Amino acid sequence: MSKAERYYNQMVAFLKEVRIELRNVTWPTKEETVNSTWVVLVTVVLIGVFIWMVDIFLQKLVTMIIS
């Protein structure tokens, strides 16, 4: 068996195993996906606002030290 044939057989076996595993996956419902998306968006906004506030504080602190 050539190297190319072995590679092909390994790829086919891998894809078959992937297909079997994907059948066992519990996929989220549309509602769960939408809820998770909102949680991520709100978290990103809150962390962004926090970092923005810390940035403003540090900017003013550095300006006071330099002046």
C-alpha cells in the first residue's frame, strides 16, 4: 500500500469517526443560543465600560503626575 493510499484511508476513517461523534452532540436550541448570545454581549459591554473607566482614571493620574 502506497503512502497516498494510507493517507487516504486514514482521512476516510477520521471523517467516519467525526460523523459518528457529531451524531452524539447535544445541540443547543434556538432559544438557548439567543440567550447565550445576549449574555456574551452584555458581558462584553460591561467589561468594555469598566476598562474605559480605568483608562480614564489612569490617564488623569498620569497627567497629574507629569504636570
